[in-house]
Amino acid sequence: MALDPLSTTLQALADPTRRAILARLAEGETSVTELAKPFAMSLPAVSKHLKVLEHAGLITRGREAQWRPCRLEAAPMREAAEWLERYRVMWEAKLDRLADYLASIEDEPEDAAQPLMTRPEPGGPTMAHDNDDDRIGVLNVNHPGSVQRLDARRVAEVRRAYLSVLPEASPGLTIAEAERRLIPLLPTDLFPNGVKAGWWAKAIQLDLEARGVIAREPVRPLRLHRLPEAHSFSPTAR
């Protein structure tokens, strides 16, 4: 029974060796000999994988002088990407909800205080005040009136990094893109090897949204951009 084009594409992509071959060809055309170098297999075995990819329309093989370069043909993956896109929207929505929940529960980093709930005043959420200058109140756009007293240095550094990577213009950055860019900017003495940086990035994202400094784009996956208020916002604001 003949497979439909989508099934043929997915079947070709199911093998890790073939995916590795496509990843290499994404960098440019090359010969079978070069493609075979990273793999502990014979040239005939690599050629079998290439035939599967060629049958799926994912690569083409030309002839130039004495060699036949392999080239990536990405068009067949478009249908697979469109098919997966429907499910990506669903799982990213679930991940967003999970991330929001994790950022709001009491299971914080060891050096963070327990969440402090206060009643919102008419002008907006009320910040809890104490004499501890080493902590800053962090808001949560998903839970108005909720305030967490967190380490002041970490809050300021993550806020500063978040605002430095987010553009003002649409479409902004996805949360994953923003985190990939901001984590390398964080001081290693506060976040050695990026430990717990993801938790802090999510907490500060929700804080900056609650303060009207950044905003969400009405798209999936969720995208963020800076608002004009960011120019006058101090990362050490309490």
C-alpha cells in the first residue's frame, strides 16, 4: 500500500540518522563521503538512508564533475510542519498555563521568601513593606494582589536582562527566545550555570507585565515586547 506524502515524510524523519543527515545538509550541500564521516556505518548503509530521504523528496542528488552532491529540499517538511502546528498551539498553551502556575506557587528557590498576599488598594496592588532592604516585592499579573518578597539583587538583574533583550516593536520575542537571550546576561555569582534562572525569568516576566512595563502579543506562541514605560522603569523598583 502506497503511503501518502505526509506519511512518507514522517517515516523518513523517524530515523535519527536521517535527521542528522538533514541537519548537516541544512548547512550546505556535500558528498556522500562527507555525510558518512560522523556515523559508524559503511557508505552503502549511508546510501540506503539517502535513498529513503530522496524518495521522500527531502534531498536531491546532483552530478558535478566526478561527484554527486546531496542537497536539502525542505519543501516536503512544510506539510508536516503545518500538521504539527495545530498541536503546537495546544501544547504551548498548556505549557504557558503550567509555567504561570509554577511561578505562583510557594515552591520557590531556597533563598526566596514565601509569597505574601495583600489586599489590592483602589490604585492597584499594594506592596508589602518591611525593613528588609535585601528583598523586593514581585507582582504577578495572573494573581492581582499577590506579592512575593524576593532577593533584591536577583530581581534587579533579571529585570535588567529581560528589558535589555525584549524589543519594543511587534512581534516581540517568544518566552523561550527571551529566556535564551537573557540567561547568558545574568551574573554567574547569582546564577551559577544558569541554575534556577528559568524560574526567576518566569517570575520576573509576570512581575513586569503586572507593572505595565512589558506586554503580551495576542498570538500563539505567546510573544512579549517592551512598552514605552520601560524607558523610565528602574530594575530596582520596589
